[in-house]
Amino acid sequence: MAHLIEAGIIGATGYTGLSLLEVLVRHPNIELKFATTRRGDLAGEYIYREHPNLLGLTELQFSLFDLGNESLKDANDRVLRLIGDSDVVFLAVPSGASANIVKEIRRLGTRIIDTSADFRLKDPDAYRRFYEREHPCPELLKEFVYGLPELHREDIRKAKYVACPGCNSTAMILAGYPLTKIQGLGNFRIVYDVMTGSSEAGAELSRSSHHAERTGVVRPYSLKEHRHLAEVRQELGMEPSRVCATMFAVGMVRGVECIGHVFPDQPIGEKELWRAFRSAYGEEPFIRIRARKVPGPGSLPDPKFVRGSNYCDVGFFVDEVCGRICVLSALDNLLKGDVGNAVQSMNLMFGLDEGTRLRDLVPSYLYE
């Protein structure tokens, strides 16, 4: 039997942690060694006590781990030994908490895949501006590879540390990236509208995420300068004045729908767009192009057709009347917008087929 990759999860009680568990417990090349929590009431409890859908799929128990709590030194030391004995550790903790964990565990030599925002941006000034705090270890920013395989596949293969993109960032980048291949567009400006499901807000309770407050809404938020815009500008190589976005909370649980509006100086036709999208994504295993002129379900990207999968559907159309190009994308925010990129990156880092386990995740049309 081939050597199994020994892996662990730091922060396994939230939605990202749950999604990692759902994927990794059935990954044929992974032996999941530990999954941590900061909650004392869950220490030693079976994973399925907190995540009932995993009953019968794993007998793993939660390990207590909180580096900020000095009274947990023995528990923390046990987990640090597990990390040191593992091949890779996934960080599924909130932004702001991850950096301090990385400072402590990088000395152990284990590969790190971070799903938080702490190491996505290469510029500490951009981090300070968007996250309103100093980065605790700016010297480590350049050691992390941005974990979007469609743009950084070869760098990820060689990486020791990977920082996975945000869900909205992934949607905006994958929608806009093909436009960077059209010479006639020059220094174009793009305006995004991004609609997100309630699970994007995470498992922590708040009034705005309460069912009575959230269901049925189309609620604008982050009207300008959403944090994920910093990643889009970095990855597309665009000046701040040329990329803007407005976010909308909508009444779905999982999913992101993104539409970007561009008004080019000279007409760009559908043939040029087809060439650009096929050049960017023709060989990509988890990108599907939907750009049919015939209206109806499936003609353009829609979260309903990707939920529960690692696919990102992209598409476009041309509005000849007002000279507008629209680029679109749709993805599951907990998979291709989060855990899917993490596992796809891990597969690349360990020389596996990057679709291992992820191809099993078939979109469920009647998901909600």
C-alpha cells in the first residue's frame, strides 16, 4: 500500500473545518491524524458529535488546541507533536489568528495550507489598509504561494506554504482573468457585483446572519473596498482605481454569483472573448465555460449548477447597444471558494492528480 499523507486540521468546528473534514475523510491518499478545537466542551469528543453528518465516516476525536491559552500547555504540546509528525496541516481558523499559529508551527517543518486571509497579500501595507492592523509576521508573506491553481499551478507544486484565496476573490479573479489576455482591452476598468450565500459569514452567530434576518434578502453590503478586492488587484495586476465591487447578501446558503462589467474603448466581439476564455481555461479540470446565447437554465453561470462541487463555471456576453462586456462566474463558496482550492493545492504539493477526491464531488442540482 502506498504511503498515506498524514494530515491534520487546526480549527475543525467552523464551516471551513467541517468542509475540510467532509472532503479529507474520504480522500484515498490521506490519513487524517487530528482535528482541533478551542472549545473545552468538545475536547475528546467524537467529531460527529459536533458534525452529525459525519457519523459513520470517522472515529476521530477533537483535540484541544489554543496557543493563546497558557493553561492548555500540555494539550497544546500534544498537538504540536502531532503537527511535527504530520506531512501537512490545514489552518481553518479566522483571519488574524492564523499568523500567530504559523509563527509557532513553521519551525516543525510541516507543510502548511492556510485558508484564512493572513498570508494572501504580499504587500504588508495592503494588509494594514484592508484588515486595519499590522501584520504580525510580514517577513513571512512572500514565503506563501497564492493557492489558486488556475494561476499558480507550478508554484504550488513546489510550495511548502500555501495561502488559499477568499471565496469572493476566487469568483472575481476567475471571471476577470481571461480579459487580461485580450490586447485590445488595454488598461480596462471592471466593476463587479457579487452575490453571496449566508455560509460565507461563517458559523459564528450574529443578528444579520439569523435566519429571520437573512432569508429572502438581496442586501448590499461592503459597498466599496471589500477586503477581497486587494487579492483581485494583486492577482490581476490592476491599479485600485480600475477594480471595484459591491457585495450582496442573498437568500441562499451556499454559493457565489459574480458579474463583472467592462466598457472597452473599442468593440470586443464574442469571438475574441471565446479565444480568451479558451486560452485561459481550455485545459482546466474544474473550470467550465457557459456562454450560450439561448436563454434558460445552464446558459450562463449559476450557483445552482455548482453547489457541492469544486467547479467554477465562467461565462460572458456582449451588450452591443451600450458597448458593455459582462464576465460571469459561479462557485460553491465552501468548496471551490475555499476547501476545494486547499485540497487541489495539497494534491499538487504532494505530486498527486490534482482532481483526486475532488472529482467525486458532483454538483447537486437540487441541493437546497
